[in-house]
Amino acid sequence: METSFKVAAGVLLGIILALFALYAGCSLLLSDKAQPTFSSPTRQSSPAKEIVIGDEQPKFAAEVLSASAEPFVTAAGRKTYRVKVAWKNTGNHPIRGVFAGITFFDQDGLRLSGASVEKYCIYSVRNDDVGIAPGGGYKTAADSGFILNPEYMDLFKGGSVKVDIVEVVGKGL
């Protein structure tokens, strides 16, 4: 009886963690769908460790190569846009997490503050994944991306989106 309780508690904890990751805006945390376009991650048998050679200190940095808002239809049939981002690791160590600010502008160039987000996870892998190597890059997968709230659809139509990297991390889950 006690063993089945432990199993049930473990399953419940896993579900709670999965829901939290989705709620936090980073469904890639629990997904193997992360597919870099410039370098391919592979599994390691143990968690990756950052190695400092000589005086070189780890530098975690990335730059946005492109960002676009593509038409998207929600599961409820509402028309909106989904943001796609391509970025490059400009640091000297592998990246396992990238967070960005996403800002929407209307056709007159005015910021849609209610539609914009200050920090959204655009890439994340587990700590035992290699991540994106220095010089490598990543492009949002076809079935992923930040979805603009359909309430802003009419205000955004004909507008633009700006994506700024706000945090880059070397340690994954």
C-alpha cells in the first residue's frame, strides 16, 4: 500500500511540474522538439559541466537574427499571430536557455503594451542536453512560438514585432 502511494505521489509531482513549465511560458522545457538549425544537440550520459580554460570566464550571450509574426489560428478557431525567432549564440559557452522580451507595435508604430511580454522563454533544454554551441543558432520550431492574444488581432494587423534577448543561461533543467 505504501509503495503504491509513493508511485502515485511521484506521478502527481511530475504532472504538477509539467503544468508549471507550461504555465511559465516555456513548454520546450519538457519537450524533445527543440531543434537547433545551426548545431545539433546530442545527449550526454551525465549532466554537462562548464569548463573554464585558463583565464577564460564563461560568457553567455545571444543575438536575435530575425523575428516575425506569422498568421496563426488558435484551437478555438480565432485568428491571431505567432512569433517566430531565430537567434545565434555569440558567447563562448553552450546555451541551454534563452529568454526574450517580445514587443508588439501597431501599424502606426505605437507599442501595444498589453500584448507585449517582458520575459518569455524562447529556448530551453535539460541540463544533460548539449544545448547550442558557441557560433551555433536556433530557430523556433514550426509548431512553437509566442501566440499573440487574439484580443489584440485588430490592433496589431499591419504592425510589427520586436524581440530582445533579456537573459541567457548555460545551465538547463
